[in-house]
Amino acid sequence: MTIRNLPGVVVPGNLTFPLQQPANNARRIESSIDRGVVSPINYSWNLTHSRELPHKMVVEVSYIGRLARHLLATRDVMTPNNLRDPTTGMDWYTAAGTIELLRRSRYDAVTDSVNVSPAGVPNLPYFDNLWGPGVLAAKLAGIGCADPGLTSTQAVFQASYYCVANNDWTDMQNLLDNFSGKRLFYQSQYGALDSFGTVANSNYHAGTVSIRQRLSRLTWDLNYTYSKSLDDTSGLQTAGSFGSAFILNPLRQHDNYGPSDFDMRHILNFNSLWELPVGKGQHWGKNMGSVANAFIGGWQLATIFRYNSGQPIGTNSKYFDNAGWATNWNLKSAVVQVAPIQTGVYYPGTDKTPNMFADPEAAYKAFRSPLPGETGDRNKIRFPAYWTLDMGLHKSFAMPWHEGHQLTFRWEVFNVTNTPIFTGIGDTSLGYNPPTGSPTAQFGDFTGTRSNSRVMQFALRYDF
């Protein structure tokens, strides 16, 4: 990365950015911006067909597509290398993942410990090929991270327990860089450098159906949308460093691709305005007197119903692995779902706090910690669906002293059913590796609502 023409700064030639950092292998965590930032590109198209039906009805069917490229996102441009052994073709993620799975298989939940005996640890040529036969084992034994006389694979296995906390495989890469005699994984100035760049993509496809009817006394609209929005990250351009627009593993950017934070598969709304057939000359009370009609006739009822399926819990509320930094030096990966989970609104605890899961402990054990290189699941879990019904009743009274004067009364009710729609998730960290034990008391608890309580308002309006 280079810098040129910075305001107020004279840069001699073509220098590496930033200038102030010495190459002393300190694991600094900083931010920057790509030199090659370009303007985002958006493509959109739609196809619509309308048809008039009997009884003053109109139906309209549409397809809408949008693609965006070169969206602003951030990623760690100094992420540790996924070093590949040219002899066997095995990469770091595979080699480290093999050892991590072995370590998990040897975990004893009763003693809360790992069997670190080298017996049964398979030999992976990866470590000998890259560091030399016996070299890595001797180095790790020399700093007390492994027993003497082991193979390199056995030494790394023991070091993952003796000198590295839980699932912290980026710390293992740091350990190997600092003590193995070779620096292969980290750039010498940073542990992580979050850089803003126009590298993200998004795709949106939707089908919509709208039905409208216009009668003399009844008008209504029904609109339904089925859509799918996918992207690399959903953060806005105002997202901060290592924030909501962050792509965790730039070496495998597609792993971050998934449902957008704002993705809603189903959206339905219905609105109507109905002149009630009550009063003089109407279906009911057609012979009503003038006084009674002034109070009972001429009322109009308006309704608005809205529904959408649940949105993903989002980047900032993801269930993440609190056991270690498996892939990125600064941010922890999300966990990986290994069993079906059904979300909704449940009251599993004795305190009757609303929870996303009917059985929080079963949901807790439906995840596993990510392996080295894994980003984890993005936006697989969704909040409950949102729905609300608003209604209004109104009538205009003609003033007897002047035909141009009238008094209008309105009674409006928002969230008629007074139904709470829960949102926000408590305790999204899963502190296990491997997945054992029990969740905290707040695991899966809702922390807020998307809807307000029922509200009624009355209004009088005089027109003259």
C-alpha cells in the first residue's frame, strides 16, 4: 500500500504506509484505507405486468433485481497467511484444523482438561516440510511449550494446550513466528490492519404481487413481497474500524457472504378504507331519522395491517466464539451451527423472561467453535416475525349554520392487539471449546421490543 498527494504532507517518492511503524514484529492493531478505492456501481432492473379484473380490481405482478459491486467495506489486509505446503498441498487451515479437532476429541468434561499425551497424534508432513524435520519440535520444546523428543505435529498439538489459550490459533501463528526461527504468518508491522476498501458485493431479488380494489364504499390494497438480499457485509459507510462492515477473513471473503442484516423474506401489508353501510339510505338504518343519522350514519373505518418475517440478528449480535481468535488476530469468529434450531418467543425460565429458544441449553449445544480459518455462520438466526394492526374510525358532521363548515371526529388506535414484538439478544458469546457445559442465565433472552404498547388518540377538527 502506498500513499501519494496527502494534504499538507510531502511524500518523498513511493513509500510504504504508514510511515511511523517500525518493523519490530509488534502485533499492532490499527486502521487504514485502500489506495484503490473506487465509486460503487449499482445495477437495477424490474419487470411488471398489470391486469384489470372484474369488480374494479387490478392485479400487478413484478420482479425486481438489484446488484451492487465495489461497495465500501473493511477487511484486515494484514491477516495471517494461510501458508500452503508446496510438497503436500496442505494449507495452514487444514493442518491447524486437524490438530484442533483432535484436541477437542480429547477433552474430558469431568476434569475440564485435555489429554495431551503425544500417543496417537498423527504425523502431518506440513510442519516438517515448512520448518525442517525436527526443527519446530526442538524450538517448541526449548521454550517449554512441548515435551522433548516429539514430532513437529505432536509438539504443535501440545503447544496448543500448554502455551495457547483454547481456540486461539492466531496466537499459535504468532508463537511460531516468534520462536520457530522463521516468520511466515504475520507482516512485521501489524497484528491486524483494518483497511477500508471498495471490495464488497450485494445481490437482491424480489417478486411482488399487488391487488387493489376500488368500490364506491370500500377501497383496499393488498401487497406482498418475497425477497432475498445477500451481501458480503451490511455495514454502512459510517461503520467504524473493525465494525459492522468488517469482512473477517479476506483470504476467503466468500465465507462472509450471506443474508443481509436487513433481509426480510416475506413482507405483507393490507390497508382499507370502508364507509360503513349504516345510516339514512344505507343497508342498515335506511329509514333512520336525521338526528340519529347525524350521530350514527356516515362513519368510516380505516385499517392498516403490516407483517414481515424476522430479520437476522445481525452482525453486532452474532453468536461468537468466546474461546479464542481462531482466524483473525483482533476479532473472534462467529460460531457454527451443527443442529437445527427453531426460534420464536418462549418463556423457559422460572422468571418468565421471554427467550428466543424453547430450550436454551439445547440451543447452546447446537453450535460449535469455529476451526482455524473459519468465519463462522453469518445471519442464520432470525428474530421473530413483526406484525401490527392499526385502525381508525372517523366521521364528519355538517354544521347547520353554514354548509361549508364541518366538524370531524377521529379515533385512532395503534397496535390494536397490544402485541409486543421482541428484539435484542442477551449474552451472544459462547464461551466453550469444545461445546460443553451450560449457557448463562441470559443466553437467548430478549432485551427489547420493536413495537410500542397500544396507543389511542382522539382528535376534533373544525373546517370552515
